[in-house]
Amino acid sequence: MTAPANLMIIAIDGGAASGKSTTARELAERLDLMHVDTGSFYRSLCAAMLDKEIDPNNPNLGDFLAKLHLETRIEGRLGKLCLNGVVPEQNALRSERVNANVSAFAAQPVVRNKLLDYQRGQVMVATQNGFSGLVMEGRDIGSVIFPNAPVRVFLYADPNVRVIRRAAQGETDAIADRDAKDSSRVTAPLTCPEGAFSIDTGTNSLEEVVDQIVQLSQSIEGS
């Protein structure tokens, strides 16, 4: 997909607890961007399907997804996914059950296809709501959703560091297991996109990470 020439798109990819959301929020504030957390989109669909006792291999998965209407509600700088007019509660999206199942649902092509155009459509949402661009975080943003984004970043950190982060957030998350599932799925696997700028969030502070991405975006805007 090609974005308007004057619209800044920053694509941030990385594994679980690699610092994507914190970094994206700070960038959105610094650069006047809309923040799009695509991980919450997959969590929203996962929670909705778990509520209906639908497992990832259910043959009726596509029929269930077809009944879901997706739209965006802007809260501050964050674009939140509405499912049939309802924004899922944050606590439900960060539950241990969702943590344990979201990778399995995200690996299903029918689930990824459901969200593909919606995610790309956030460019129009950002424009319509007066933002100068968007920072989108996920696992396939720079490789699939916006492979031609001006700024593509891949965040990583040692698994032990990420486990500690999740624990500090009061969550239980099988980081290594999710990394393996996300990286090995057939459709849109987690990977560092070719040409992306890699940053270790375990050895760099949040401010240092954000500064590096800001400098990168400014150098591209000025070129």
C-alpha cells in the first residue's frame, strides 16, 4: 500500500514485551502521530472468539469473523478497535487466557486477512482525524502491512528481560513460546524486515530508543 507523500508512517515490529507499545506512545506524543497498536486488534479478536468458545482450528472461524464489523474509535492519540460498536475492555485483552491463546489465533490466515485491510485503512483514519502520520506497532508491520513505510524499526531484547517486564506489569506470558509460534507461522511471521533499523531495548533506555527513531525519521524527512 502506498501512503500519501506527506504522511509519516513509522512501522515498529518486535516480539512480546520488546517495548513496542511504550515506544510507540512516546513517539506519537513527540511527533504528533496517531498510535496504532495492532497487537490489541489480535487480542480483541482472540478474546471475542474465546468468549464464544471458538478455538483457533474451528471450521466455523471464518463465519464468526464475517459477522464482526470493525471500526476505529480515537481516544487521545490511540486508535482503538471497535467490534460491532464496542471497544473491548483493556483488562480482558491482557488476561492470562488471551496471552496464552493470541498467537494461535494470529497464526490463522483467516484472522490475518480479516485485519489486513483494516490495518492499512488506519492511514485514512489518521488523515481524517488531523494527525501528521501514524506509528503502527505489531509483528508484521514493516514486512507485510507497510513494507514501503519511510521508517521501519525492529525492537528486540533478551527473553529474560522481557519476562521481567511482563511480571512487573502483573502479567503471566510465555515469552519464548510466543516468540517461537509468531516466528514460525506460515502467514506473516514475526521477522526483522530487510532494511529495518534494529534496536536493543534491553540495553537502551526508552528515551534513547525514542531519540534514535526520531532522528531516523527526521533524517528521512529531510532527505
